[in-house]
Amino acid sequence: PGGRVGAVSDGARAATPARTAGASAVGEDDRPVVAVFRERLLLYSEPYILAQAESLTRHRSHYVGLTRVPNGLALPAERTHVLADAHARAERVLDLARLVPARAAHRRGASGGWLGRVAARAFVEFGHAPALVRELRRLHPAVLHAHLGVSGALALPLARRLDVPFVVTFHGYDASATDAALARGPRRTRIYLRRRAALQRGVTRAIAVSELDQRTTRRA
């Protein structure tokens, strides 16, 4: 890729002390912000993302996503920023004005209402999310860190708009999957395939969690 590729061993990860999500530290508010991106926050199968983000000592992690996973991992509310949530107030206004059919108004879950889903789709397809960009700019993030190459491809327009260093960590299939497999996958993997060359040019640093991922990421 255009950025540097490094590998992180399992031993190094295991040796990293983890803090409880939401735990405070002296001077925490003064630490630079790392905006941790995953389009859906956050699957129960992804505790490694939370553990890595909460182990930081010189930075504080804020979690950034498009939607929430129903019954997903608990994240610190004051450090979680979800695109769908930014449209909740507008949805309530529309509901009160009876501009939204009753079935649509009540068909909400952790992933947000209809307006939030439209906003998430617009971001996936076009990288357009002004409300999320405004919210993140108020944090003055020092770096944007996306986990998995698919999320990195989705977050690339966000990194450009924020104009901050952009780090992507590859965890497995995102580095080793063939182009044919990616093309057969869901919409987000096809977008990853389409944006992969731009991601290689735009990333500041790519991190591979194993030597195999490191080799395949360099070849991609």
C-alpha cells in the first residue's frame, strides 16, 4: 500500500494492558483523540477492537460508526458517535408532524430509524455524511483508525474530509480474500474492491495482525 505496513504479534497484543470501557484516568480529557471507525458498532465477535482501543494510555478512543449492532458490545456513551443517532431528532420531528407512516415510525432498532438508515446508505455509497463530519471535527481527532480493510474503504472519504492521519488494521479475510470472493460478497466488500487502490494510496499506515496478513496486504 501507499502507507507503511507493519505486523502486530499475538504475544504483543496479549501483553498490552486493557482498561475497562469508560474507565477514566487523570488528565484523560487532555489526551489526543483517536477516532476508531467500524461501520457497525460493535459485534460481540469483535472484542479485540474494544480491547485495543481501551488499552491506549497516551490517547483516548472515541468510537465512530454508521449504525449500532442490536445487543452488541457495550461502548462508553460519551465517546460513541453514530451517524444514525444524529438524525434521531429530525425523525422525531417528522413523526410528530405525522409526515412518516406509523409503521415506518415504529420500525426502529439499534440500527436507527429510516432517516438514519438512508444517511448510512448515502455514506456507504458516496462518502457523504456532513453531520458526522461536523461532530468529529469538534473532537479534533489526531488520527482516524479503521478496523478491517472493508471499514477502511468506507472510512476513506471521512479521513479525507477530516484531513487527519489514517490508519487501517487488517485482521484476516480483508487481506487474504481473492478478488472473486470479494466481488461475490455483500455491497460493502464490493465497495472495498472498488476503492482498494485508492485506499492503498490514501492510508497513512496499514497494520497487519499477522505475518501472513502483512505479506498478502503488501501484494494486494
